[in-house]
Amino acid sequence: MRESTAMKNRISHLARAVAGVTTVAGAAASMLFFGMSSAHAAQAATATTDTRPAIVVRGEYLARAGDCVACHTAPRGKLFAGGLAMETPFGTLYSPNITPDAKYGIGSWDKDAFFKMMRTGKSPDGKLIYPAMPIAQYTKVTREDSDAIFAYLQSIPAVQQQNRPHELKFPFNQRELLLGWRTLYFREGAYQPDPARSVEWNRGAYLVEGLGHCTMCHTQINALGGSSRHDQFAGGLIPVQMWYAPSLTSDKDGGLGDWSTKDIVDLLQAGLSDRGAVYGPMAEVTYHSLQYLNDEDVKAMAVYLKALPDNTGRKSGPSAPTGTKVFARGKAVYADKCAICHGDEGKGNVPRYPPLADNQSIEMDSAVNPIRIVLNGGFPPGTQRNLQPYGMPPFAQELSDSDAAAVVTYIRTAWGNHGQPVTAKEVNELRKAPLR
């Protein structure tokens, strides 16, 4: 029942060489920071008998890291032909065609135009791009990595599919209003490495903050569709999708401070670890993107993410009184429906069934994720490291609002967990949430 402690439905990663580096060693370090080396790309091509140019192979890798396919390929649609409907509080946006079709795609662009779009968040004709595309993160991408992604996109089959116009409410359909949004939330420029940190940490920061755009889910979105730098990685509810992206900075509300690097790597790359599994939007990120990253890059991301928590300690204080009728009802429901997989004491059976005891995601301030998992069930993603994931069955049809609230209250407060009780009203509201 772990909603991943790492990033967004639609994640993407990468950035620029260290300013002022003049030595051969410094140049080698910058390659480690920001991109798979040419030798690594050539090695990958050889290993898979891939005859494409190394820059195309590398570009595909970076596009995977950026999870570009998740937004630019509609269900049952053609690769990167766009048309995916993205529901937002402001209306519906449709992703554009980015195949090399000259009329509807980016076939008439060159690498300079593509890089300008990545860096400035503007299309070649100067049109402002809506921030459903993570322009505030993509601006951090290096010219070298942008060129590689462009080379890959130019190598795929062109698709003659017309772009669908957005369906936004007034006044959000007035694109010039984006100037205000950009003033508040957009800072153009490449990622600047921290010289006080290791090469590995900087590489992880580049991936997480750049194409990975993890902040788009793991930072609370405000009424203007933006997020405060102060709240970066502090967690937040993903609008419309109604999943809660855990805080990556506070061990009291998610956090990774007491996780091992291996556990973080396993969660990101395989979709499950000894500490839990990913569901919901994060499962899509692992499925489409993170499982394809090499071990070095995933470890670098884990090193960076592990350094984020404030280390002020886990939640403390009394749990809900164990003598209440709600707790007793929840315990009975748990014994009937849940204990067969998660154990009488909530210890689970890792890696198949996540532990519920001492699980930070269970006791977070927001109870959205455990409620949704109880109601809708779900599977961790099928990945190269987890070919046959074990799923969680849905109980929405079997449990009333009050019974579902009771069992979620029980798992949030039993075995020393320090979550707060859940109400039947909260459960009822989430029955209407989108099933994805």
C-alpha cells in the first residue's frame, strides 16, 4: 500500500557542464553529471545489435528518462503522435504531435528550434507553452542532451495526425495570461551543479529536477497552477487524479531519511522494495520511464532523494484509542480481508505484499492513498525486475463507507502507526475519483 516516494504522473530528467571547468578531469566529471557518455551509448547499441547512430540511442534513453511517451502517446494511439487528453482544474489540454511529420509534428524544426523550446518554454513561433508540459524543469536540460532527444524524435516514424485544440475555461484559454504565470514560477536556465556535492549527487539532482520533473507531483499545486520554491518536494495532492504524492523532505509525512539507498533504487526501478510498492501515477512513471534507466542513474537519483529529508524524525504521539468501536470494527475487517496477505501484525510478506506496520505512507497526514487502495485496489507496475507483480484486490463493492473508513483507521493507528482516523465522508468522496 505504498504510494511511491519519488515523483509525477509524467516525469522527465537532465542539464549543463560545470562553468569554468578547464581540465580534462573536470570535463569527464561534467559528462558524468549530465549525460550517458558516447562510449556508454555505443556500448548499449552494440549490446542490443542496435545499428542506429549513438546520438539516437542516447536520445531514446533520455526520452525514456523524461517519460515523454506518457504524455505524447494517447491510449491505443501511435507513438508520440499526441492527442492525450489531460484533465486539469482549468479545462482539458491535449498533447501535441512530436513525430517528424512536417505538417502536424516537428518535422520542420531543427535542433536549434527544439533546444530553444526546451530552454525558453516557447514554440518556434514564439507561442507560450502551457505548463502542463514541465517547462520549469525542462529549462535545466543541457544543449547536448536536448540535441540527442531531438535526434531520436526525428528518427521515429512520422504520423500525419492533426493536433487537437485545447478546451480550456475562460480566462485560462487566453494564452497571454501565461506571462504572469511565468513571472511567478518560471526561471530560465540550465541546472547549475553544487561544487560542494559529489558527482553522483549532482547527477541525481540533474535527473530529478530536470527531465524527471519530480517536483510537479511532489510539490503542492496552488490555485494558479504553480508551486512555491519553499514547498518544493514537500508533497501534495495531484489535482483531478486525486492521488497524494508523498513529501520527500519530511520524515514525518513520507520522507526517505531512514530508507536505505538500495530500497529507494528498488522502488524507483522495480516498482517495489522491502519498504513498499508504487501504485497510481507513480506506477506509470516506473513503468514508462524509470525501469529503463541504467543502475548508475537510478542510484544517483536515490542518493539525491535520500539527501532531501530534514531528518527531524518520524511521526510521534498517541495513536487513536484502541478501545473505540471504529478501531474494533476495523480490526475485524482487517482480519477478514487483509491479514491473509499483510499478516496479523501488518508486517506483510515482502516483496510480494508490502508491510503496513511502520509504513510512513500509511500514517501520512493525508489518508487519500490508503483509502484509494482499499477501494480500488491496484497493481505495482510490471517491470524488468518485477515481471509478475502481485496485486491488491478492490474492496469498493464489498465494504460500506463506514467499514472502509474503519479498516483504514485501523491500519493507520495499529502496530504503533501514528496516523489519524478516517471518516466515512472521506471514503465516500474518493469513491468518485478517476480509476487510474
